[in-house]
Amino acid sequence: MIDWNEFSFNTRAIRAGQVRTHEGEHSEAIFPTSSYVFKNAAEAAARFGQKEPGNIYSRFTNPTVRTFEERLASLEGGERCMATASGMAAIFSTCLGLLKAGDHIVASHSIFGTIVVLFNNILSKFDIKTTFVTLNDLDSWKAAIQPNTKLFFLETPSNPLMALGDISAIAQLAHANNCLLAVDNCLCTPALQKPLSLGADLVIHSATKYLDGQGRCLGGAVIGDESLVGKDIFAILRSGGPSMSPFNAWVFLKGLETLDLRMQRHCDNAEILAQWLEKQDAVAHVYHPSLISHPQHELAKTQQSRFGGLVSFEVKGGIEAAWRVIDSTKIMSITGNLGDVKSTITHPGSTTHGRLTREQRDAANITDGLIRISVGLEDIKDLQDDLLRGLIEKKNV
């Protein structure tokens, strides 16, 4: 067996986890099978009784999915990864696996809108309550802790405002109060940030985003140590069944092979675009950690290797002006997804965060004039010209 920890990030992203079959295939194999044949009844009993390792049923054991899990765990520096059908399935499985009725979560306001709905509307049915706090205010986290608090949850950088949480400081606070810290690393990926090395207990991914990189498949993952992920959270996958399909796992494996290359270009384009947007008269504010104007620019330099590919900006004139800019684009795709090689543009207040109440959007600083761009790999001049059309129209109104 190869110890992949001896190799660099890009080598692991291309090769870690692969076990070739007797056919000697170069690319990873796809195993589109629901079940597996045992040598005899004794082997079947041993597998089902967890007395020996091996494939049992593809809801929770599949070689292609396992290759993806081992590769992503290696990239994040974790002992175990569990792949799921979506990013939301990863978060839901984590909560169900680690929490019980009466437990309490402290979470950032600055998280994906559907996670807020999950915490408030679904987990509350299981008597699991959530208090939302300001991501970059450690005192806010401290004040929210209750005797029954078991989990801290945050996304950094946040979607869509690219706010940062100090992972090390929040991890120390969580552990001092016997809580676990889960970090959504969707926007950075392990190519730019490794939360486990900064003290987090769990890393969550929507593999749908940058890990895939081309908007092809749904998937999610949670990474951590063997005890948390391999036992408590895996139990939800085995019995609850939010499984990743083998085909999707294979697609994500292909995405991981180019992850670092893509993230570097995403960052290059995003930094140029953010600086250019700051110079536009129709733009009131730009949100990207590469900018000196970003209040956590220095923190981003210490806990991330680059600043990420998501740029948000607020235009003057509210929702009408924002929609005008969006509708004036010809290249950018108007869609709620992100992390694609194709640039995408959306209005968070009426789409990704549209199910939140006005009060919840205000708490998360999701204004009517806010536009989010997942900056792709197109030529940066074409992207600037695509936005300029709507920004000039706004200026002339």
C-alpha cells in the first residue's frame, strides 16, 4: 500500500485512493452495481456482521465512491471521508449523526440560505435548536453558548459576502466548551484552505461546486477523524441512505485531478475582476478578501493560500439595478450554482437566500442590490465587458 501522505497535493489529487482491478485499467473504474457476490455464506455473514472488511451493498460500500472518499480525505488531511448525494445531505447526515433531541447548535448568519432553512425548519422538529451569530465576532459566538451546545457550524469564506471566520480562534472556543466545530470549505476547497489543520473537527463539502468544477453532478462529503465520521455519521448513511452514486463519484474524481489548476485561475480572474469593479461608478461596494478594503484581508492571508473565486458586489439602485446588470449579460450564466469553469451570476436576495425572511437577510447583510458572481475561467476582458454593459446602462438611467 502506498502512503499518500508522502506525496504533494497535486500528486494526491490525481492518484490517491485508486486500487486497480485485475483488468489493469489506467483511469479509475466505475462500479455500477447495487450488490456484491460473496464466496460463501460465512463470508457474507462476516461482512454483514462487520467482522471483516469488504463490499456489502452499494448504499454504503462501493469501490468508486471509496476511491473518491480516500482521495478527498487525503487532500483535506483527514482520517475518513463519507460521500453523500449532495452537500445538504452531508450537513444533514452530520447533524443527525452527532446530535440528539435537546442539543443546541451555534451557527453563523453568513451561511447558505438552505442551511438556515434546514436548521430552523427541519432540525427544530427533532428539538435541535440553533442560535445564529456574527461570523467574525468571537464575542458573539461566546455569548451564544448554552449548556446543551454541541456543535459550532460556519462557512468561511461565506457565501455570498466572502466574510471570514477565524477558524483557529473559533475552534479553541468550541473545544473549551466541549463542542465540535464543522467548517463548510466549499468556496476554498483544500487547494486553498485546510480547516482540519487549523483546529476544526469536521470539514463539509458540496462536491457539486468546485470539486467537480464543471456543474455536472450533485454530491457532498464530510471529512474528519475515524470516530466521528466512520462511526457516528456513517451510521446515518448506512441506514438512512443519502448515498453518492458511483458515476457521480467518478466524475468528481476527474474534477479533483484539475482542482489546483482550476482554483488558481479562478483566483486570478476573481482578483482582477474585484479590483476592476471597485473602480465602477455604479458599484457601491465589492466583497472579495483580496481587496485591501476587505476588513479581514489580513486574516485571509494567514488561513488561506489564495482568496477564492467568488466575487459579490452591491450596485446602486437596489433590486431593479441589480436585475438590469444581470439581464444585460450575454456570457455569464444566470444560475444559482457556483464553482463552474463557466462564470455564473445571480441575485442572492431573490434566489439562493430568497426563502429567508427579510430580517434574516438583513442579519446576513443580503441587500436588494447585491449580485454574486462565481468567476469562471473565461478571458477576464470578456467578463468585464459583459458586466460593463449593465453597469453603463445603470449609470445612464
